[in-house]
Amino acid sequence: MESVVRFRMEGVRLDQAVAEACGVSRSRAQEWIAQGRVQVGEKVVEKPSYRLKGEEVLVVPPEEKPFVAPQDLAIPVLYEDEDLLVLNKPAGLLTHPAPGVYTGTVVNALLGRYFPLQEAERPEEVRPGIVHRLDKDTSGVLVVAKHGGALEALARAFRDRLVMKRYLALTEGHPQEGTLIAPIGRHPVERHKMHVGGVAPRYAETEFQILGRAGPYALVEARPHTGRTHQIRVHLKYPRAPILGDELYGRPSPHIPRQALHAYELRIPHPRTGRFLEFRAPVPRDMVKAWGALGGEWPEGIILEDPV
């Protein structure tokens, strides 16, 4: 229902009047005015500094609440039973909604087909069945719980480190093999980044093995033993071997338009039986082609998508 307010305060700025009438901040009121959502009388006024003349009527339509709706998105399914769903997430797809991004996520694909529609005070909190996440431009194995009991059991398995995660990455530089223990916190200046040390650092451990070399580049297997945000990307940057194409922690690459990081294998205890299951997602075409362009060869046993 729209807000209709009468004002008798001559000379009051429009943004101040809207803020007071609707109980919002001055900046939010200015956004509404700039968007053409505020009428003075029957006329839309888009100037926040407009001064009221006297007895006027302001009309402010209600702000539409963002909604996470189901979408038909093509996400390959590696395994499914009554308790869990294992997906091969493509690169470029967010795992769950984020502020201002409520479409084109794994959650959108799950809603309607696997889960009833859900509403939350903040749409980014709609995360049905999501046990863990992959960064938007990281591809690979993603497990989803199909009911509350499975979600609790899988979350416990991740928390107790009963889950084996194996990633493949292409790096600029050769990282040191073995186990790296380096706490990760928020970057002290660039808050959208993580950093070894950083603000409020937490214990982080990753095991690295080099599977192949091509000049200054390497094909690296990474096994994270903890689950910190951007952990593998940060731990590879730390010894100066950033992931190929990682613009946040390295630099762009002409060989691949995203960070060359793939969640290749996941080993988890089944939430109902406790029996361990293993899932592998073929290395996607863009990484296959990038490693070939660099002169690298794939080891035997690694499952690849057809690069053609």
C-alpha cells in the first residue's frame, strides 16, 4: 500500500520530508526520489533538494521486496537419492543469493523442483539444503541435503572434518608441496578480500601436491582440511603461486576467463547410512584447453570433459 502524506512545512527539502514520513534514511529517500518513485501532488519530482511550497500531498509507492524465485537452470546431476543431491556446478553460478543478486544461483534451480518456495527477511538467507558453497567462478562437486535430517548430518560431517575435498588448480608459479598451515582473516584494507593473517584470522590448513609442470605454470592438487572463505586461492597466492586467471588474488589470463579452480572430488559419509560415497566432476573444457595451451599434459586417471 502506498504512503500518502500531507505536509504543511514550507521550505522543507523533499528528501528530508520523505525520510521522516517513511522512517527511512536520508540516503534511501534520495534513492527513491532519483528513481522517480516520489510524487508531489500528481507530479513526479526527481530532485532531492526540491523545497516544499506548503500544503502538499506526497505519494511514495511501497518498495518491492526482493524475492528468490525458482528458475530452470541447467546444472548436471552427479548423484541423487532420497537424502541428498550431488551437482556439478558450472563456473559463473553463485551457490546461493547475495545482496542484490537473487537470480541465477544454485538455490534458484533448487526452489520449486526440490524445495518449496521460501521467504526470509533477507532474500540472501534463502539457502535450502545448502551444506557448503563454491565461489561463483569455481566449478565442480557440490552436495545438497534434501531434508533437515540430512542437512544436520552433513553439516556435522563437514564440521568434524569427515569430508575429503580434492580440488584441481592451474597456477602461475610452483607452490611448495606439502601441508600449509596459515590462518586466514579479512583483508585489513580491501574488505572484499581475504588475507593470510588479516583481521580476526582463523586456523586454515591446505595440503598441496604438484601433478604437472609447464614452464612457470603448474597443475596443482589441493586438499583443504578446513573451510575458510577463498582458502585455496589465498593459500596459493601466499607462496606467490596464484591461480591462473584469478583477478582478485592474481591477474587476468588470456587462456581462461575465470580462476582455474575446480572442485574435482568429494568424499562424504552418507547422511542416513554413514557409508562413504565418492563423487568426481570431470575437469571442465575451459581448464582442459587452458592447460593444453600452456603446454601441459593431464595425468592419467583425471577425468576430463571433451575440450572440443
